[in-house]
Amino acid sequence: MTDFEKSYSGTIVAAILLAVMVAGIGYRYWPSDERAIRRHLSNLAEALSFPLTESEEERLTRIAVLREYFSPDVRVILDDRELDSRDDIINLLSRYQPPPGGVNVEFVNIAITLAGDHETATVTLTAKMSATDEKGVSTVDERAANLTMRNVDDDWMIANAVLRAPTALVRHTRIVGDAL
């Protein structure tokens, strides 16, 4: 093999590696509505979680930040309750007293369907909330949820949410002590 063939082969390999790196970076950082929605939901779950220790100022700030996740005229149905505005949601959450062990919220099994105009999206997911009371008893509450999200000024906001009560597939589990 001549020196020309060796350098040519190395150049091709380097070009292919560079193209793969550029494609990977482009995919990761190129704007995508679906990635924006997933990021929005992840940040919402974090904001809805109540840590073990939190000052009153931190709590008020976290709850105030929740405004950016919901449209002003949002409609949320949770069991037999219906909330008809973003202010109703903020008021409810500001009065909520979490258990001493805190609350952790996460969204799993997320499926996103974007409308053709990319202005609305339908999202189905499972909302999980785990909490630990003062006796060390942990509970996990799972609910299936259907969301409608709207793209407002290049930011996705929840316009409608229906969280269904637990069923045989969606369960409420109590874990006592160190069963895990």
C-alpha cells in the first residue's frame, strides 16, 4: 500500500467521524417541538416536587415559577375537582402542605402527538407522585393523564389536563419502612 492510499483512507475515516459528530450535535441541539415539550414536562415535574427541606422563600419562588407552565385559561380535571385557571392551580399548590418526607413527582410513558401546524400537541403520560409521611410510610400514586399543550410565543404551555383516578393498571401503593 502506498503512502497516498494510507492518507486517503485516513482522510475518509476522519471525514466520516466528523460528519457523525456534526449530525449528533445537530440532532441534540437543533430546535425540536417534541424535545421542548419533554424538557417542559421534566422541569414541571421538578417544580411540582417538594424537597425534604425547603425555606418558605424557596417554596414561594418554586410555586411562582409554575405559572410559566400553564396557560392563563388552563382547565385541569383531577378526580372530582375541576380547576379553571392558572391562578386556581397556583392557589391550590400554595396551600398544599407536603408530608415531612417530601414529595417527588415524575412523568413517565410520555407519548407526544404534534398537530400539523405545530401550534398544539396532545400528550399522554403517567404521572407518578411518591411521598413519605412522618412515620416513614411511603406512598406512590400513579395516574394516567391526557394533556393538550399550546405553543405560545415559542414556549409550550398546558392548556388542558385530565388526570384519571387510579385503576387496576394505574395503582396506589403503600410501602412501609425499608421494604425497598
